[in-house]
Amino acid sequence: MNKLRFNQKKAIKIFKENDFSSGIHYHTTGTGKSWIAMYLLYEFHIKYPTKNILWICEKKDILLQQFSYSILQECHTWFVWF
């Protein structure tokens, strides 16, 4: 599994610095928008554990494909980045 790219780290850093107040990122296909979102969900949950999160996606199969149980288990070992 790949680590985060520069553009992904930058997007996450900006979100955290703005206390998650900005929610729009324009990235081209294949640049890791879903992974940015997954990391932001994790970071948001760490900061606000009692708040709810709603993730809206065009197609459910995209999430199932990218975030299968085995991928998330592997991801768990490197979920501390910054």
C-alpha cells in the first residue's frame, strides 16, 4: 500500500489547521481524494469522538473497492502520520 503523496498530506494539513472548516478539494482523477477523506475522517474522530460523520459518495462500490477490510487492517499499522 502506498503512503500519502505530497498533495494529500498538504490537503490534510490545511484541514487540520482550519479545524476541519473547509470541505472542498479539487483534485484530478487518481490523485487520492478518497484517501484524503479517509484520513480526515480518522483525524476528525480523534479530535471530536462524540460527533457523527456522514460520508456521501457517488458509488458504494468505490468505497468497498478502496477500503476493504483487509486494506483498512493494513492501514491501521501506519495511521499516525503527522
